[in-house]
Amino acid sequence: MTDASNPLALWFQEGLSRLRVRGAERRLRSSAAELACERIVTQINPALRGMPGYRRRLLPVARGLLEHCETLLGSIPGPIEMDPSAWARDPLVNAFFADIPRLRQVVSGRTVQRWLKDHPTYDGDLVGLLVAMPQERHQLGMELVDGRVQRDVKQTTLSFADIEVVAVADGMGVLRRVLVQPLSDLIVSLAQARIAEREARIEDLDQGLAMLRSKLNSVNPRLAGPDLALTAGSSRIAERERLQAQIAELERDRQDARRGLADIREYLDCVVQELAHPELELHLEAMDLWLDRMNVIRDRRCDDAREIRLVRARRSDRPGRVAQFVRFPRGLVLGLGERLDEVQRQLG
């Protein structure tokens, strides 16, 4: 009996294949975590490599960071189709772009041009990550109420600024893999900025202490002459006491600021703490809106309104741009001559 006709042999082969695939996936994830760990050190402070066991401390952080980035990318909707027909029928595409020339201009940006330069023979559809900053504006407009036109009605319109395709590929799987590292770098940079602020605070306190100590050394009541013993001497003593009180206060502030950054071991602990919860650093929130054809925000019960769903990035301190996966044909990208014509048209 051959293996092809033996159910037990087939089951064994399938099980072995699954184990090999899982093993390969574990090795890939382990390798990605190690690379992410080294990238964190390079980005924040290469001196951490002098700390024994730094990888052991940072590897769990790197794994959590990569998993969060993959979760974020998995939460971005799309890809939606972007072409002239989609602009006419899809309220989301219509909301992003005022007209079709604007759509073509956005998909012909630097990121797409660089990718096409590296893939000159590619002529299929492209997928990309579109980001844009939503803007709500208040205006007075006209509305039809109970069959009558009413003027000066308060309205809120939705538009988008800073629209660009920030990453592009020939498939969604490739695109998501390409985006993991930049997204991880962004989160690390936010943690790095907080650490840098603390270090700058410590440096400012050090400079303040140096200045106060220099002043204290120059204020000596014994330097006053005999005729000024009762006046100048007492004022100098008061000045010294004031400076000493200021120095003591700055020393306490400096001690608090240096807590967690006093040496390389504490510095590593600080990095681990800053990156331990990336979901608090950057997350996505959904926005459900109803728009009419003029991009006026309406109530969901409005007959002329169509629903759009946006996903907006939000950092711990402020909201960011909306993110959307898109697909568009290669032929929609403007050539060099078309781009020059568009620039001339805009310049008049």
C-alpha cells in the first residue's frame, strides 16, 4: 500500500508539515523580536549594549511592541478601491478627494513614484496606506426643511488635509510587513522623547545649581570692611541663607529628576517601563459619520446622508490622522509629463 492511499501516512505527513510551518513561524518571530530589540537600543541609546543582559530585559518589550503594531495594522480598514468610478459611487473616496485630479495627484506622490522606480515593469494594481488629517469647519448654508429652503442654517462640513500615500506595495501581506517597523519606530521615538525631556531637565538643574553655588562662593560676610560690619555683613548673611535654601530646593528637584536615570542599569529599567504598554502610546479609534454629497455632516436619519467609517490614530497627548488601506490601478498614477502639466495648471 502506497503512502498516497494510506490515511494514517497522509495524516502523519500533514501533521509534520504543520509542525514545520509553526516552527518556521516561531523562528521568524524570534528573529524579528531580536532585530526589534537591537533597533530599540540603537534608537534610544547605544550605550545600553554595555549593560549585561540587556537583551533578556528588552526582548519581551520588543515582542509586545511588534504584536501591538500588528494589531494596529489589522484594525485599519480596507483596502477600498480608488479610481474615477469609485469617486462617483463611494462616499468615503468622495469625502477624501474634492475631485478626480486631486485623487490622481495623491496616488502619484513621492512614495509611489519611488516604488515604481524600483519596479519599472509592474503594471498591476497597487495597495497603499492612505493617511489624512480630518478637519471640521462650521458654516452657514441652505437646507430644504418641510419643502422650504432655509438660509443661514448652521452646518458642519468634513474635509481632509495632509493627504498622502505613505507606503505602497503589490499586495496587502507585503504592505503590512513593510509597515510594522516604521510603526514600531514611531512608538519608540515617543518614549525616547520623554526620556530626552527628563535628561534636558536634569541638565537645566545642573546648570542652575552650578550658577547658585558660584554666587554662594562670592557672597562672604567676612569680606566686608570694619566700617560695614553691622550693615553689609548682615545683608550678606541673609543673601547666603537665601542662596543655600535655593540650592537645597534644586538639589531635591535634581534628585527626583535623576530617579531612574542615575546609572545605566536604572536607564535600562526606565526604557523597559516606557515601552511596556505600547497600547497606551498609540491606538486607533473609530469615527462613524453620515455625510451628504457636499460633505456636510448629517444626522443618520437624513435621507441624503451616507455613512462612512474612519479609523483615526490617537497618541497619548493628541489625535492624529485617519488611516485607510487603499487599492488603485497603476494607470491612475500620473507620469512625469502629466505631473509637470498639473504643477503648471496649479501655478496658473
